[in-house]
Amino acid sequence: MKLITKQTDYAVRALGYLSGRGDTFISSGEIARAENIPASFLRRIMQVLIKAGIVAAREGKNGGVRLAVNPATVRMIQLIELFQGKIELSDCMVRKDICPNRRTCALRTKIQQAERRLFQDIGKTRLSELI
């Protein structure tokens, strides 16, 4: 299990690059070269970020992408869920059939505690802290 996938990692790196450029529109190619991200992969990531309203895009000669929000308003958990879906540490808590050991499983209780702590920490982490 990976907590952070390449998509999420690349998104954070690209957003960090954009945050240092203010309102200037930057080409995806420039970001890809600067952050060593495959250009085709970055374009797909940017489409997701544009759709989510985190990045703004403009076409044309002076076009490109720029950060559309204040980095302090973007939480890491948002980016993880945007690219990976909801984080779940245990399959037993998400499958459709309820586990017969659900009430007596000691591991389930510990996993739930770890999930709560993880979500609290990641939920507090803002993009501005990572850049």
C-alpha cells in the first residue's frame, strides 16, 4: 500500500512550482522540465487540478497554468483524495460484506485509531507548508 502515489507527489511538486510564480501563466512543459515530471503525465494531472479549481488555465501564446487558490487553503488530504480516493488502511472496514469478526477484532480497533491520527495530521497539513 502506498500512502502517496506518484500522481499526488507530482501534483504537489507542480503546485509548489506554480506557487513561486505568482499570477504568471507557466507552460506545462516548463513545469515538467523544472520538476522532472513526465510531460504527458503532468498534463493529465493538470486537467484534474483545473477541474478541481486549484489551477487556472489559459490557452494561446501567453497561455499556460497558474495557481488559482492560495496555497494555505489547499490541504494535503484534498490532493490525496483527488488523485487516489479516500484513504483506507484496512480492507475489512470498506468491503460490502460485514466481517464476522467486526465486534471482537482487536486489530480493527488499532487500525481505526491509527487512521484517525493519520487523517488528523494529514488533514491539518496545507500545501503552503510543503512548498
